Amino acid sequence: MMSSSVPYLTDIAILGSGASGTHGLLKILSRISDNRASLLAPVRITVIDRDRQFHSGLPYGHRSGRSSLLISELQHFLPDRELSAFIAWLEQRREVMLRWAIEGSTPDSPLAEAMEIEWILRHEDDIRDGRWERLYLPRRLYGQHLAELVTEAVETARDFADVEFVHADIDEITHTEDGDVLLSQHDGPGTTRFEIHARSLLLAIGSPPVKELSVVAGEHNASPDSAVTDGVRLESGIIADLHEPSLEHVIERTWARLDSLPKDQRDILLVGGNADALEFILASHRLRRATASRLHILCSRGRPHYWHHDRPGETASTPLLDRLLAAARAGEPLRALELSRTVKAELTAAIDNGNVNSTISVLIGAVGSSLAYMDNYERCSMATEYGLIINDLLRRAGGDSLDLLVEGVENGTIDFVPGRFREARITDNRVQVTVDPPADSTPAVESSSTVPAPHYAVVVNGMGFERVTDTRSALLRQMLGSGVVRASASRTGLVLDSSFRAASGIYVLGPLIAGHAHGTAAYWHIESVARILSLAGQVAEKLVVDLLDRQTLKARVPVPAQ
């Protein structure tokens, strides 16, 4: 489906081919099919991505490792309809997985690129009995499933839509004089390598780059310039981006570095407690065991409150929230600030009472339903400020990565460093890290650590993504700087209208919707596939209606006499 032949003009350009762009494409094809009788000509669609692999993005493709798992149980990953289709897809591959586990030899199957035999062995009984819903599946399986869905959808749509897939690293988006969208890639100032005119653009580029670690070269470092360059800087012990160029490459290079050092110097510092951090804990398990290395995790207050298994018999209790929502149902105004404070108070109580996970589950559901009791101003406050605060409090973790974390804590190979990362200094083939004391702005959480020596063999960046306004993304900086788009008040997404347009002809799907509110809806975090799916149909509907209107308008414009 890939082509290097790019039309000068396309009807719809989709920039980004991860989960957002792929589900956007599938929904667009579905909407076009529904309206095919109104089409005046077949629709040209061009999907553009800088990565060599389409339909997967970072989480579900080659940049994540075969060991990388979904961050939630499968039953919470997809809506019911899509969940049933994915489970049916998994069922067709169950026997291959089980034979792999029995025979031990890598199968001649795409599954070999998507998962590891160790995962199958850990969950062999569940796989044999078809208990998929409670599993944390290898992420690449979903990427393969998406690719097959696209192949089928493109083939089905061939009579009314021509879909092309193009590799390009777009760094500029502008409008043409006639109102089309111009996408360009440049080799340098004044040199255009690639460009395409689109009548409409679906901007689905995913999250901004990861936050930068502040790294300086020490006075004894032999090559300071190489020590502070971007990407994987393992020559100096710095992993600036866990997925650059891929997680498996990072693990391989880390393994080699640790093997080159004396055993008493094999300390790894993992900075941050987000999903990337859990992914590294899982991916580095064999490495840490083989090299006898120790993992220290730097988080603001030590061990995050959600990095625990459910406790036996644990039940939620949320009396403060219950009273707040009862008052709202009775007609009292519900304020976003008050909801945020109540959630924080309930979580603090749950930490003390030992029922954190069950309480978080109840709080997540209640926060979503609370929007119905807010006015437009309060919903906007949720989208731009308080939803983000609540989201940071109500994170969840589980599955294999949490099992390995608990195992490491219990055997003493993993501990926690409370505080905030300030700076890493590279000196004498080691990394010295300066840590600021913990802030008191978050609920108290467990700190089971003894602060280790401040020198490490490897420092891993697990701090999460940049804000849109602080990003190093050349494309986002160009679009914001030229005024084509504006950042939302939350600084995590773009200002959008009720049709999810950031500008004329530019529709948005995915994480850049964050900070948007309209009607009874508010969006402060658009990372999950379930949330992307819930929005993809709405965005596709708006985009296709606009396309049909443009086709009709163009047909009505009289052709000048020759």
C-alpha cells in the first residue's frame, strides 16, 4: 500500500499514522462509504508518517519492545464492539501461541515480531482458556491488528477512495491562497524536499516529544559535545528517550554499557513514575538480572501510590465525593476546583486506609459523570486545569510490570528515591545526579527507599511528554509561531472549534485535543485508544461533510469560456 508517487493535490491528508491517524482513516473511509451516492468523484486520501511503519505509532509498533504491554487490562482498553473484534483476532492466533510455548522454537509467524515467549509462558492457562479480557497484552499485537484492519478497509473502499501511504517528515503547515492546506518538508532554508496540497488535513501527530533531562558535561569528561547531544546518549550513560530509536536498541546498548563496568558500579537511575517508567521496569528485567544491576526510581514522593497490587478484600469508600455529587444532583452548582480538592482528599484517605486501587476506580468513574452537573465555565476549567490535576492523581498500574516491580522491591534490587530531578553531570564515565527535596503539593505516598550514592552508570528519562508550548517539535513550533494554530489554555493541546478544527481545513484527532471543551464534554487527556475511538467518528463526520460541501461548491463554479 506504500507509494512514492504523491499527487500534487489530495482531498484529505492524514498526518500521523499511529492509533489516532489510523482510527481516523478507518472512520473517514466508513463515512465516505455511507455517503458514496453523494460523491462527485473518488476521494483521494494521503496518509503521511515519518516512521517506516504505518498503522501503529510509537506505542504499538517497532519502537516499543516486544516486551511492552498495554497499560490497562484488555477489557478496559477498547469499547465493546472493537473489543469483541480484537478478541476474535486473538483467538485465531491462540494455537500458534500455545505451540510456541510447548515447542520453544520461534514460529514462522508475525507473532514472533509482536511478543516474547516469556509472556506466553506467564499466561499460558489464560490463553488456553480464552481469558483475554484480564490480560495486559503485548502492545505490538494491537499494532498488527490495526494494520490488517486498514488493509481490509482500503481494499473495500477502492471503488470510491484512493488511499496512498507516504514517508515524509513534515516540518511546515500553511494555507494556500485558495484556502487549501500546504504540507512541506524542507532539507534546509529555502529547500523543499516534499510538499502536498490538501483540501482538508487530519492532524493526528500524537504527543509532543518527551521532556528533556538537564545534562551538562563535567570537567573530567573526555568528549563533552557528544555527551549532551539528543537521542540515546549511552556513551555517557544517558537515555534521553526510551524509544529512540527503539526500546530494544536502548536495552541492548544499556546491557553492553553495564557489562563494561565493575559490578559495584552498575546502578541505574530511572527518573519519573509514568507509563514509560513501568515499561522500562518490564523491558529491563532480564538485563538487570543478568548484570546484577540495581534500579533506583526517582519520583517526587518516593513510590507512587498506584504502584501497588490490590489488597485482598479491598473496597472503596468515598463519603466526601458522595456528598458532593448528591448536592450537585439536588441542584447545587458543582465547581471544578471543589471536585479536584475532594478527589485529592479521598485519595489521601485511601492511602491511609490501604484501599487505593478500588478508590481510584470509583473516583475515575465519578469524575467523568460529574461533567453533567457543571456549567460551561466549570467544564472549561476541567479541560484546561483541574482535569489535569485529577488525572495525575488517578493513575493506575497493574499486570506484569507491577509484578516485577514488587518482586524487585522485595528482593532489594529496586528502591525509590524521593525528590525531583534537577541536573545530571557527566564525569569520569559516570553520571552524577542532583536531586531537589520532595515538594509537599501532592498526597503523601510511601517512600521505602534509602537514598543511594549520587553516581550512576545509566540515567533513564521517564518524565513524560513536553507541553505543547514548550515543545521542541519543529512542526508544532512552526504552526504556533506563524499563527496557523493556537495552544489551548492547558498548554497540552490546541484551541479547537466545535468541529475539532484548529484552523480552516485543519481537523485534530488525538492528544492535541487536550484542553478542549464544548457542549457537555471536556477533554483533558486524550491518550487512550478507547477515548480516541469515541472521538474519531465525530471528527471524521465533520471532515467528510466538509469534503462533500467542497465538492458540491466546486461543481457549481462555472468554467470560464475559452
